[in-house]
Amino acid sequence: MSVSEELILKMRQWRHHLHIYPETAFNEVKTSAFIADLLISFGIEVHTGLAGTGVVGVIHGKEVGPWIGLRADIDALDVQEINDFEYRSQHPGKMHACGHDGHTAMLLGAASYLAATRDFSGTVALIFQPAEENEGGGRVMVEQGLFDQFPIESVFGLHNWPGVPVGTFAISPGAQMASYDVFEIIIEGKGAHAAMPHLGKDSIVAAGQLIGALQTIVNREADPLDPMVVSVTQIHAGDTWNVLPQQVMLRGTTRAFDPALQDLAERRIGEIVEGIAKTFGVRATVRYERRYPPTINDPAIANICAAAATALVGPEKVDLAPRPAMGAEDFAFLMQVKPGAYVWLGVGPGKSGCMLHNPGFDFNDEVLSVGADYWVEIVRQVLGKKA
């Protein structure tokens, strides 16, 4: 173990502080200040302002060498917490329901150790990224010059993963997480009295047919061996009992690992909507947005991650062929520019027994030391031990 018991206690305190005061996408003002102040106290060079609330700490080793980037996401979710422990969220309607408080604390712990030892050749960039949830803070940091300002050659990401045994790692040499695209469909019919539907154009009936038809993209047009999901997640229509509404709005997401399937989904959603609208005599429009690309690990970087995890916990606790998840991760934007890899750290059922994004979720503090040690081991694997 690299980190001390004293540092583990501090990480726990930092994590609880962050959990008490969650902040959401691009509004992580106090969170960023907390991170920056700690990094400065460790003697680390600090840069702020990328993506508004992003923080980058720079640690130079004892000898010159390459640059690597270690990334933690710092934002919370718009979720009302139901936990009753003493460090529960004090911001109504917001909470760390995805464990980003733990990710931040683990990288801060590694930062403290690395700054004190500097036992490597090269430079470590600590990337504390805002707005991972829905808003693509990783994309914004890249667009605003993350890799222009810092000559990082490879990037590393980590996420806690409930349901996987505590302290185990899951690392794929390829697809780890899916793309994330969103769509919005507006169906414009002709409102009428519910007792006289023949005098209107029923947007509800058209929407019902459309919801079923969209599933044929997955089950009749995509190769069944290529994972893909099309989900309608919102339906908004109507104001009262006895009126056929003029308008229906549908929203949803599509997810895949292959960009060609993203193209298929976008094209076929438009074509199916057009066909349904014509069939039922309504008008319809589609807005389709590409949000997050798939998270595809670079095999060479994934091997480095596997070596680091194996050195830390042993081969029996490292899964090198996990099933990819259909969730998405904006760390993919960093990996579109630089080779990188994204791994999962098992946190078991934890105290809450809840999955990510649940109002009862709480990061498992038992893995704080494992996560911090993993970051230190990544530095050792890539930049070498020189002391």
C-alpha cells in the first residue's frame, strides 16, 4: 500500500465534505475551489478555468519524461437524496448519486502522495473535470485547449462500479461503455373533443404506433450480435380528460458501441417518424443530438491499466474481459484525442446496496485507498520509479 492510514482518513473526510455540498454541471464553483486549495496545500501547480470549473494540477517528477493525465469527474446529479447519515447532501434536489465525490477524493489522495514523493520521471496532470453527467464537460475541456496547454500523451480514467466485489478491477482492451445520443420528436395533430375523434387528427395514436415502430431499429435492422438500445424515456401530451391533444412530445436515447449504428439510428428514426406521420395525417419533426461517443479503450493503455491493477490486487481480482456497459461516459472525448483507457473499480453492495444514480446511493469508503493506490501504480507503470 502506498497511501498511509492518515491519508486514508483525510480522503474519507474530503469525500464526506464533497458529499455534503454537491454541485451540478458547470456550477461546481465551491467544489473546484476546495480541490484547488488542497492541491496548492500539497505544493502542486494549479490551473483553473477550463470548462469554467475545471481544475488541472501539474506534478513534475524528479527527472524529465513524458506527460500522462489522470482524470476524475467532480459533478453531482439533480437527485433528491434519501439517506439520513450525518454527511448527507445539504443542497436540496442535488446529490452525489454516482460516486464522483469518491473519484475526486481518491485522485486527491494520490495527488498528495505523488507530490510528496515525486518518485518518477515525467509529469502527471491531474484532471478534475466538471459536468460529466449529460453536459459533456470532457468535450468542453478538450475544445478549450486541455491538450494544447498540457502536452499529455496518454489519459487514464476510473469509475466505481457497484455489484462488483470490493477492490476488484474490470478492464476491457476495447469497448467499455456505449455512445449516448438523444432525440426529441414533436407530433402535431389536430385537437378535438374525445367524443368526436373523427373531427381531429389523433397525435396520441400516432405516438403510440411510433413508440413500437422505433423498436424495429434494434430488433429488425441492427445485427443482433451488435449491442444497441433505443429507448423512449419521456411522453408529454394532454391537459384534461376529454380532449385529444394537439401535440405530443417524445424524448429518448440511443446507445451503441459502433458509430455505424449511431448513423443507422439517426437515419431510421427520421424515416420512421416521417412514415408514421404520413400514415396518420399528422405533422412531425425530429431533433437528434450526438452527445457522447462510445468509450473504446486503447489496447496498449488497457494493458498498462491491467498491469497496474494486477500489481496492486493480484490477477485473481482483475477481470480482463468484462461485459461492456450500455451507459455512457464523456471520458470518451479525451480518448478521441489521446490514447487512453477507462476502468471500473468494484465497490460491492456497499452500505446502501444501491446502484448508481439511485437516491439512496453512497460511495463505499472501503475502496478509497485502493483507488488512490491504483493511481500511484499507474504513475509507476508509465513513468517509472526513480528514487
